[in-house]
Amino acid sequence: MAPPTPSVRVGLRRSILANQMLLAVAAFIGVVVSILVDQVTDATPFFVGAALLFAGAVAAVLLPWDLLPRWCAALLPIVDVVAIALMRESAPLAGLGLLWTFPALWIGTVFGVRGIVAVSVSVTVVMIHQSIAVELQRFTASTLLLPVVVAALSTMAHFTARRAQAQRELLEKQSAELRRAVDRARRQEDLVTEVLDAVDFGVTRVTASGEFAVTNAAHARLLSTTDVFGREIEVFAADGSTAIAADATPLARARAGEVFEGEMVWYGGPGEDRRALSVTARRLPAAEGGEIDGVLVSRDVTVEEQARRAREDLVASVSHELRTPLTSIIGYLELALDDPSIAPATRDRLAVAERNASRLLELVADILALSATSHEGVGVDLELRSADVAAVVRAAIESIAPRALDHGVLIDASGVEEARAVIDARRIRQIVDNLLSNAIKYVPRGAAVSVAVQQDVHSVSIIVADDGPGISASEQARLFERFFRGDAVRNSSAHGSGLGLAISRDLARAHGGEITVRTALGEGAAFTVRLPRNPREGE
């Protein structure tokens, strides 16, 4: 048998002490009552028994039971049984035999079946002996009932102790398993923290109440709002010049529960050592019955943004320098084509050169327009005036009609209705020109393009629909990206830079509006430009 553990030894000592103290108190009351009611027939054995009980109580307090062998603990209940027997024999009518329940309960708890048998036999032998030897202890029903009760109580104590021990062992196992689970969780948390601290993008978990539950080192570095001198760092919008209030920064918006994707901000003013961040806030799946938390991810895109701006500046500068000589080339080609004296073969070659030069000039114009309507919104100067949107659309249709005729495309303008709005007519004309040009380029010969202008209380909509090949679902997500050309476009004979729709969307957004498309592969496409009737109302 394995030696008792320290916790078991401590529990044994406590049970001995508790049992003996309770027995001593009950015995003291029994002694006092027996003396007062004159139930003691022989004082010497009576007081010897009482003294043995009190001595057992003193021994329970003084002796180190947790250091003594386990069998030593059995001496106390033996002494208690003998002491109670002496007292009962000296005061047969005092009912002191009930005190045997104390050692019986303790023996059944500590020593199990062997202790139950021992205490039951001992009490039975004593009862039978006293019923024979003591005149006042005649053989009655209590002579057999008391040993049975003692045995029953001892058995009940044994099973209760076993059940308690089983529950204690189960709790210890569960506690050990819980400790292991906590250790695993702590190790996993440490691992996640180490991984998060190792990456160069900021990650922060935001609780539903706006508190930061988990954050990494990169977050504190990237989203710090103070410099090394403790001064407040200004936060600017994507254009790099529009200051953002403290309650409108991506961090504050995420704490307020907003969700956004790829929000770009600049930390630091123009001309300073500033950094550009792309910030995304998303919601996390909610636990059952729990609140929905969020996660904030920030990435330093300063190098990419500076490179992109440098590229756009270079492209815009080169395009601007190309436009002047191209205009001159086209002018002289047109003059040459007007000369009736040139040979037909030469005229054909000059016509090819003129068409390609015109195409190159269109591409340069698109690039310049793109640089003026970049996604930061810099350089878009709108001259807003009240105008008839229908007149702008009809002028665009009239301008492109010869080209549509050459391609065998019919333009249906029956849906164009008068609608006034505060717009920059030149910019809106540019949008309509791009949409009509795309529709005529990519629809097959004999197809139709329908144009409509509609209005409601707050907005005006321009709709350009065609019977062309349509756009696949996978390409729709990239339709307004710069330089993007779909498979159907790339496989066709039509030329395009992939800039027209990007420019049109930026111009529509500059007016406070938006461009949307409804299309499916093989079902044509319908582009809708929705413009507010008065953009100033939203300011």
C-alpha cells in the first residue's frame, strides 16, 4: 500500500481532533447529568472511564498524528470503547452507551470494513457481558439494538467517506486537468503574442466596449499618436493634407464599432517624416451568448505609396510633355491629308499615321485625366453650375454618332429626359463620352446602345446600356481598376487603355455620386451614373 500523502495525513489529524473534541464534550455533559440525577452506582470505574476519554482528547491535541504510523490512530477509538464501557457499567441507567457512536463513526470513516467489524464485535461483546454481569443491565431489545445501530452508523460513515474520497479524487483530477488546460492556454497565448510581436503589421483586438484586449508591438509603433518628444502627431486623410479629428481616426472608429476596409491615413504633416498606414477593421464571430468583438489591422504602406505617387508624377509629367508634340504632329498630318496633290498611296499611309497619332493623343489625355483624378482626390477642380444633364448627354451622342454609324451600332436616345442638376458639364461630358465609347467599341455590329436620363427628388441618373458580350462575375470586382482590361476586351480587335472607367468613377465621386454596373456574361451591360442634384447640399 502506498504511504499516505501529506494531505491525507493532515486530514487524519483533523478528523481525530474533531472526533475526540466532540466525544469529550458529549462525555462531559453525560458525566455532569449522571452525577446530578444520581445515576452513578460505582464512582471509581465511572471516573476512570471519564478520565480515559478526556485523556484521549488531550492526546488528540498534543500528539503529532500526521508523523506517527497510521495504526497508532486506532488506539484512540479502542481506548474510547473501553472508557465508555466502564462508564456504562458504573451508570447502567444513564444511557451512556450512545457515546459509542462517536468512535464507531470515526472508525468506519478511517479504517473501513475492518474497523466496522471490530467496533461492532467489541460493542456487542461488551453489551452481552454487561447484560450478564451487571444486575441492572438485563438482556433487553436494546442489548442487540445498540450494537446494530452502532454497526449501521459505522457502515454509513464508511460509505459516506468512500463517496467523499471518490468525489475528492475526481475534483483533484479535474483540478489537475484544469491546471494543464490553463498551462496550455498560457503557452498558446505566449506563442500568439510572440508571433504577433514578430510581424511588422499591427494587430489589435477591440472588445465590444471599445477596450483593447490583445495588441502587438507593431500596433503601438504604427498607431502611436505621439512622437519621441511626447508631442501630438497629426493624422491626415488619404490625400495627405486634410486633417482628421481625433474621434474620426481609424482607431477611434474601430473602437466605436465601425467596420471598414483598407482605410489609408497619414501620420505626420506634409514635409515631415510621416508614414502612411492602410487600416482595416472587421468584426469577429460572436461566441454563443457573447458580445461581438472586432479586430484592427494596420499596415505601413509608406514606401509603396511614395513609389506610386512618384510613378504617377512621372507618368503625368511625361504625358504632359508628349501632348504638345503629338498635337503638332496630328495638325500637320491633317494639313497634309488636305493637300489634293498627294498620291493615293501616300494619303493612305498618312491616314494610318494620323489615326495612330490620334489614338496616342487619346491615351495621353486619359493618363493626364487619371493623374488629376487619383484616388486621393487631389487635383479635381469642379466648376459646378446648374445645367441640363440631358443636353450634355445629347451633345455626347451627337458627337459620337458618326463613329457609331461606322461600327454599325444604333444609339437609342428615346429615354433621355430633361433633368437639371448642379454639375461640372465638361466632366460629366467626359464620363458620358467614356461610357458611349466603350459601348460602341465592344458591342458586335448590328447591336444597339440605349441611353437614358432619369431623375428623382434628390438625384439624376444617366444610364448607358448595351447588347454586348457582358462582363463575367470574376471581372466585375476589378472593372474600375486602372489599366484593367477584361478577357473579352483583350481578345477583341478594339484598342483601350483600361483607364476610361477608372477616370469616370473618380469624376462621379468628385461630384458626390457613384457609378454602378449591372451585367452578366452574354447579357450585355448597363452602367448607371447617379449624381446628386445639388452636391452642395451634402456639404
